[in-house]
Amino acid sequence: MIRFVSLHQDSGAEIESTQYLYPIDDNGWLVDSPVTMFRYGRPQMLNSGNYYLKSESKQGKFATTGELQLQAGVTNVVTIEML
């Protein structure tokens, strides 16, 4: 499972956002189709493994990217600081 929390970097206020996760295969390549997460702040089922993250606020003014390694058997909580 995974749950995202997006925060404004300066004020610390929560920001509603959409996350796009691209699975990374064993050879290090990104899968073409992202897994899109729309339910902000709620846990969702997702396979463990390595993912590339792109995230943007609902207003489209803030964005962030990075790599994630999700663990099996736990709820992975990802805190994103939006610039």
C-alpha cells in the first residue's frame, strides 16, 4: 500500500496533488504507462518495487520528481515537498 502527503515547502500547508508513478523494470527502463493516483491522502494498493515519481498540484503550479522504492507488507507513506 502507498499513501501520499504533499506539502508546500515554505508554509508546510497541505497541497492536493496528483501522482504519476512509472514502474522501473529490472533493466532500469521506465514503463510507458504510468499508474496514476487520484485519491489524495488515502492509502491505495500498489505492488512493491521501484518507481519513478512525477507529481503536480491540482492548480498545476507546483511539481516534483524522484525515485521511490516501495516495500512489501507495509503502508508506504511518501511525503512530498512541493516547490
